Amino acid sequence: MLDDSLKQDLSALLPGSSGAGGTTRRTALKAALGAGYAAAALPTLAQTAIKTPSDGLTVGEVMVDVNGFSMPVYRAAPAGRTGLPVVLVLSEIFGVHEYIADTARRFARAGYMALAPELFVRQGDAQSYGEMARLIAEVISKVPDAQVMGDLDATVKWAAANGGDTSKLGVTGFCWGGRQTWLYAAHNPAVRAGVAWYGRLVGQTSDLTPRHPVDVAGRLHGPVLGLYGAEDTGIPLDTVDKMKAALAAGNAAAKASTFVVYPGAPHAFHADYRPSFRREAAEDGWKRALDWFRQHGVA
């Protein structure tokens, strides 16, 4: 069962729609590598306010081996360079659509190898769904946290073998990916820092989601910057307070973690293709994210 913040993502994107899409993300991607990644699959998702060009960058899909399974990952990096700091970019529940790809290109323009893995691909193609209930039931609700951690580990291994300096490893994510950012910062000792954008912090546990960020807050390997909206109805501010208390009682990385809560900002305030976008908060959060990574050795 999904938390309210994830349901917000769906309802904001898919009001009144039904049925599955005809053109798959995979078909569209093959025709659009490096220029409007997967935009043809869901035109709604292509209407981003920010358009980051790919000139001077190496961009497009790579395939990462995860114990014999080939996982697609969108890669954006400065062309012709190696020894690059690495940032994992974890998507919302809609997968790696144009907004996520554009965010990866923004990191690449800042000097990073940015990698955005398709973390739902075993369960289905999130971008082919037009019906909220089916996307929840058939894809998102079936993704185990353990699978995500393994996929991210494999992505880091790929980066190390393909021009990335994984001693300078950061992770960032949005909504669903924001929650995973906290979890991965507690999972992988190589993580130097994380930036979590409005990711859920508490919740009921299950076999697929045995722990939530508040449960692992005290044992982070790298400090996390949490960027949240004061008007996010899916993530009450009292849960932020619970997370702050857990961090304060934790290790050095936990104690170094911090939150910025933007007054008047709703859920998904960084998502520039949606009505929830708040430019001032998004731009401030982006600057803080880059500064956070530089401050903690991801640069």
C-alpha cells in the first residue's frame, strides 16, 4: 500500500485517465537517446520548465548487469572525461521520464556522472500506465527495498568501471526516490552524502518495506540534506520532527544531517512539469544540493 505522498504524484499526473499507453517507453527511448529521453512515451512529462541541453555531454541509456538481469540506466556525464564524481538520481514513481533525465543533465553540467536507474523495470513499465490503481497495484507496490538497494549497488559498480570516481559518491531522489535516498545512505558505506527531496520518513512496515528512514536514521554513512515543503499534505511536519530526533540520537553522519522546510511549498515543488512546481524553492533547493555535495566531498 502506498503512502499519501506517492498517491499525490499519481493523481496530479493522471487525472481522469484510464487504460495503458500504446507506445512503450522502451520503443520511444530507442528513437530518442540523448535528446528528450523517452519524451515520446508520455508527452505530458516532456513539458518541463527547464530544458538542459546535451551538447558537450555524453547522454543516453546504458545497461547495467544486476546478477544476470540487464537494468536500463540513463547516464549523463561531461563528454570525454573520467574520474568523475558520481550522483545517483532516484526517480519518482513514474520512472525515468524527461524531467528526471533533465535533472541528470543538470548534474552532468555541474561536472558529475549522473546515473538514473529504472528501478521499477522488473515489475513493469511505469510510464505505460494511464490508470492510477493499476500502476499502484501492478508495479509500485511490488518493488522491494532490498531489490532497490541491490540495483543501486550494481549501478555504483558500473560507474566505477566506466569513468566514475565512486570514492566521491552521492545520492539524490524525489518523493519515492527521496525515501530511497535515506535508505541508501544507511545501506552503502561508500555514500559520502545524500539529498532527499520530500521523501516519506515513516510508515507501516512489511516484507517489502521492512524499514523506513526514521528506523535507519541513526546509522547513516553519509549525511543527508532533507528538502521538504511545509504544505506537503502527504508528509506531515511532525514526521520531520520525528526524523530530526532520530538523527540527533545517531552517529556522526546522522548528526550532520539537516532539513530545510520551505514555507508555502507543496509536495513535488521541484517537479517543473507539474502545477506543484515552486520556482523559488526549487532553485534554492538545487543550489543547496550542489553546495551540500561539494561540502561533503562529492565533487
